[in-house]
Amino acid sequence: MGSWVLLLPLLTAVAQAQVCSVDNTFFEVQENTKPSEPLVDINIPEGQQVTLGPSSTPFAFRIQGSQLFLNVTPDYEENTILQAHLECRRGDTVVTQLRVFVSVLDVNDNPPVFPFEVKVERVPEDTKVNSTVIPEEELEAQDRDKDNVLFYTLQEVTPGAKSFFSLVGANRPALRLDRPLDFDKWPEMTFQLLVRDTREENVVPSHTDNATLVLEVQPADRRPPWFLPCIYSDNYVCVHAEYHGAIPTGHKLLGPLILQPGPIYAVDGDRGINQRIIYSFLGGNEEGNFVINADSGNLTMTRSIPSPKTFIFLVKGEQADHASYSVTKVRVEARNASGSLPHFPWSLYRGTVALGSGVGVAVKDAAVPSQLLRIRAQDPEFPDLNSAITYKITNNSNFRMNGETVLTATPLALAGIFYAEVQANNTVTSGTASTVIEIQVSEQEPTTPTGSPGTGGVTGGIDQPGGSHAEDQRFSQAEMGALGGVLGGLLLLALLALLILIHKHYGPKLPCCSGKALEPSGFDNKAFLPDDEANWAPAPSPAPSPAPDCTLPTDPPASPFPAPPAPPSPPRPGRVPESPATARDGGGPEGVRSILTKERRPERGYKAVWFGEDIGAEADVVVLNTPASEADGAGDSGSEGSGDEDADADLGGGPHDDAPSADSTYM
């Protein structure tokens, strides 16, 4: 026995050496990956061959020499298990059969897909809250990755729609109603349904898909008919007003009664359904004096009412499908109409018509020339009698009434303003009222009536589609000319004001604009030049100064306030300030011209030195105290002097600066 145990490994090795064998028969491979290495090495005995048997997965494996390779990229969604059937043959005889299995592991490589892109669902308006509107089976997405768990999200596209619907759960896409629907406010709501195959969005890999949900709210018949107008109304109830009216006694009105606050009219409270309303009497019309139209609700009389009386009717408005109805009350009062008078809303009407208009031309409204002037009176107590009111002009033969419009009765040859009284007569109550029309006949393009005179036609005064453009003009040529003259005068006044302002601010700085050359400012006294330059020759006659430059000054305007007087400075030898006085005729000091720079004295005077005609004669030194007005003028003109004159002014006065004030002093 012990010898057999020792021989067993030897016998096994001999047996393996005579048959095909592999080290491993089961492998795991992730989908979408193709190993480049062989799956397994096959031990092949000498004299045998290995082939793939018929039960192998088609095209999945191949044998190269003694190695088994994976021939395809595995896909879990196609095959979860791949099988390699190995047959070892010696000639045509199969010696050994081996099976190698490859398990394909699932990988999240497929996105979830909704079975629709846009889904339209009709939801009744009266659907109960917390009920499922769309089941889960109709909204869930499909994922080829079988092990994935899908997560759903509902996003609103219509603002505010999220408060009406929600999903049952994150993994259950059933749609649930959360609050009552309202067709009038929310007839349609749109949502975006999203699905993701991972819990978190930032996980890799993660796949999503989306679809659109359109929910159309179908109106439900939940509201009865509403009689309009409503005193109070919301989305569910209407408190309607009662109808009331008045009729004259002893008269039968042919048309429908005019009621307040309006005619009998009802609509379906469910506007989405909008059923037709049928009207009928429920009570109050036992005598049969009135009849109501079943389709329109108009109330008409069948006979006259002989004496004053009040009628109370109950009117029923029912839907055509007889699903619901409403009832309202109508009060009609029969009163004596003998004292009822018509009333004009305006005491004066204004119209216009073109000069030269023929007979039958309609008068236009002065406020709106493109419209006809209409004169309309109303009966305040019996509106139904407004149609029985007639109109006529009582005091002007140039115009006549045609219903509510005014027509020309004769050709208009004179321009001017005409007044006419219009009388309104109620043929039922015999009440009368009057008003005044102011008609302006102006020089506008005359219009030729198309109707024959005397027929009452007003087509000549009505704007035809192919009429001339002149008929639509609101202003005549004379009026436009007057307007142009007024505008021209305003423009002239504006230019004059501008010139005055320019002269006020820049006049003193524009002496050149007067066209006159400036006079010479004085003579140079060569006797007072330094010793090395003085020659004591007679002074030549002054040459006229060249014309000044007309360029506007660039300096800012001078201040309107006078500058404070400069304090006197000690005199400098050899220079004497010039005089500001202008040249004058005469033999005295007042008749000679200043040759030195002017300087304003503290006591508002001037100091100057003059010489006679003979240079060799004795010099006369004169101190003049000019009046304030002349001194100011001289100071202003002196401010325009050259820089040399300003420098001379800074040198100070002479020994007579402090002399007492006098008209003139000679030294």
C-alpha cells in the first residue's frame, strides 16, 4: 500500500504529460478592456494539436502556438461570460477537452435614457391633491448598466409651477399633485425631468439625460354662470349686481330696454369650458308684459304699461349642457314721462366748415377736424327714449340738422363765425332742450357735396378714402404765415439781446471795432533823458500811431469793482510820470498834451508835467485834480497801456503828490 502512495505522483505526472492541460480555467476581465497578454498557457503533449471547439463564444478567442488570447473587447451588455472550448487531438481523435471561462465585469459606461423627449399630459383641473398624475413606469429612464441606481430631479420651466407638482422620491419618478389646480391662472405648466446614474454630480464617470414634461390643465365644470358685471369676484365666485331700468307709462318701446349697470349678460364661470348661456324667466312676469330673448338676454315689452308700477323679475342663466345655472334679479319701474326733459352734455358746441362750401356739406368738429360735429341729447330718466329725440336749428337759415349732424343749407360765401341754436324735442315725452353751436367759416379748401341739394345727404362733408390731402390740414396758409412772423420777431429779439450782452462784456476791449485810429498817447520829453542821451533838440511833431490790431483780447473781463489806489512811492530822478489827459486846443496848460505816464493819486486826482511850444522855454509843472468821472475814464483807458507805461506808473509821483486839491496849480 505504501508503495502505491509513492507511485501516485509519478503516475499523475505521466498522465498529464500525455493530455492537454492549463493552469487556470476562470478569469475576470472588465468590459471595454482588451488584455494584450495571453490569458493562459496550454500544455500540449507531443504529437497532439489544440483547437477551439464549437461551443466557444464566437470570435472571442484565438490560439497562437500554445497560448490562449482574448480576441475581442468584452462588453458586459452583450455577454457577461465568455467561454473558450479547447480540444486536444491526435490526428482526428479528440484526446482531451478543456473549458476556460472569462467573466466580464460591468463598468458604468452607458448613460440613462428616457423613453421620450417631450411628454404632454392632460391633467383635469379638479384632480385631488396628493394623487399621482403620471405613474412611475411612464417616466423612468432605462440604463444598460444593470447595476446602476438612477436619481431623478424635477426642475420648473414655468415660473412658480414647482409648487403644484413634485416627484414621489429621488429614485421614484412618479409625478404627484401638491396643491389644487387653477385653469384661469395656470392653464399650462412645463417641467424639465433630469436623471443621473450617480448620487453625486462630480463623480467620474457620471452620465445624465433630460426630458420635457408639458402638463395641460383641463378645465373642470366647477363654477356656475356669472352675470356681469360683478360687484366682487375672484377665481371661484362672482357677486353680481342687480339690473334696474325705467320705462314711460302709456308707451310701448320697440327696442330692448336699456338697463343699469348694463344689459343682462352672463358667461360661464369656467372660461375654459365656456358653455353657451340660455336665459329665461323664473318669476315676476306672470302678466306677460315683457319677454326675454333666450340667446341674448335682451328684455323687450309686449304691451304698454298704463299706470306707474314696479316689476321685479327673476332671470335664470343656465348652461347649454344643463350642468349648472345662476339667478339674478331685474327691477323695471314704469313711471310717468310727461315731465322728463332731454339734456345736452355741453352748453356750447364748436364746429368748422370751409368757405365756399355748397349745400349739404357736413360741419366738422373744431377740436377734431377729421370727425363730424355731432349734437346728441339724452333723456336722464328714460335712456330708452334717446332714439325718440329729434333736432332742429331754430335761428339760422344757413344750416340745418340731419339727425345728429349739422349740414349747410345754403352756399357759404362769407367768412366769419356764425351762431345757431339747436333744439332737441323728445317726441314721446314732449320735453325740449336747447344748446348753441359756434360755426367758424374759414378760408379752407371748399368741399363739393356728392348728394343733390335738398336730399339731406352729407356725403359731401364726409372724408372719402380718395379725398385730397388739403381736407385733412388743420391750419390755413394765413395761420402758418402769422406763425412764421411771430417766430421771426422772436429770433430778432434774441439776436439783439445777444449783441447787447457782447457789447456790455467786451465793448471796452474792442476799441478797434469803431474804425478810428487811436490818437498818440503823448510826446517824449528828451530834456529829461539822461545826460549822456539828452541833446536838447526841439521835439519833433508826433507821428500818427498805426492802426491798432483788431484781435479780441484774451485776458478775462475786468472786474466791475474799482481797484484800490496804489500807495505813493518815492520819486526816482530822471523820470517823470506822464499825464493821462487827452490833447486839447488852447494856449494854457489845458491846451497841451501830456508827455508822461499818468498815475492815480490817492485823492482821485492826476499829476502831470507839460511843456510849452518852445522846448527851451521855462517848463510849467501842473497838478490837475480832475473830476471823479473823468479820472475813472482816464484810469480805465490807461489800464490798456503798454508795459512801459505800467512800469513808469510804479515809479511814484513828484514832490507835489501831497498838494491840496484844486483845479490846477502852476509851478
